[in-house]
Amino acid sequence: MRTRPTSTHPAAFLDRDGTINVDTHYPRHPDDVALVPGAAEAIARLNAAGIPVIVVSNQSGIGRGYLTLADYERVRLRLDELLAAHGARVDATYICPHAPPESPDEPSCECRKPGTLLYRNAATDHAIDLSRSWFIGDRWRDIAAALALDGRGILVPGRETPDDDIRRARRDMIVEPTLGKAVERVIADCGGS
């Protein structure tokens, strides 16, 4: 059983595909990984400000049989290498490997975004105050947990972000054009430089 630390701090929860790396739809090979321009530099700024960077990612390709957990790990290691080449790092990664429900009537697992289980696990594991944390991604499901956890969400639209997600984020959260701009807001809010 996880125990909650007594001292907590904010974190930046980032989506992976479409936010940090170019979304190539179920990447299986390290060669499939390319960084979104400016993403590594933005993450390095969070690192320098002492704000933990936690990736939370739906990886339904595993549950659908498009890739294996070993494939996922090779891709993750390649992403870590590309970030490190720019002086950036991810402090922890949490994934949901399950396929989405087959019908709208079927319940989703608790770890699949917009579910909050992975965020709550990260909060316990890393002494994170969810109410002071930021949730950043290119889809509504990446930031929706901010509402449930009293945090703040920033949508960074990409080429595949649905218009409805953008409208909803403009109404209920924040929209920024790049991860770099989102990080500027996070650092200013957290008192960093």
C-alpha cells in the first residue's frame, strides 16, 4: 500500500504522444520517435526550475495488440535519449496499457485518461500536491483530470486536436500554442525562473 508523504510540491504532468514527441500513432520502433520542436527545451526549463516532470500516457496500442510492452520500453528509452541530448529528463512515467472500452456502456479502467488513478499514484510516489500541479497535453482527456483533482490544465493543440477539445479548454482551462509557452506559465505560477 502506498503511503502519502507529509511534504508535497507541484509537478508538471505531460502527455507523451503529440505533446513531447510527434504522434506517429502507436510507435513500435525507436526510429519512430521524433521530438515536437521545442519540447526538449521546455522540459529542460522545468527541470532547471526544480518542477518534477511526470509523463502520464494512454498506451492502448499495447492492449490492442499493435505493440508489446517491450516495444513500448524501447520507444520510451529512445525518447529519454533524445531528451537527454538536449539536457532534459522525465522524472517518472506512468502508462495505461489497456484498450478503451468497446462500447460507450462499458466502463473504462481507472488508469485510462481522463481517469485519475495514475496521477494519484504519482502524487503518492513523488510527494506531489495535485491541487498545485499542472496537466498539459494535446487532447482534452490529457488535461481533464485537472478538474477532478483541483489542478490546472493547459491544452497545447496539435494538428490532430479536435476542435471540440480546443473550445472546451478555452472555456474551462487554458490554451497555449506551444509546450514552451505552457511551461512559461507553469514556471511563473510555481515561482521559478
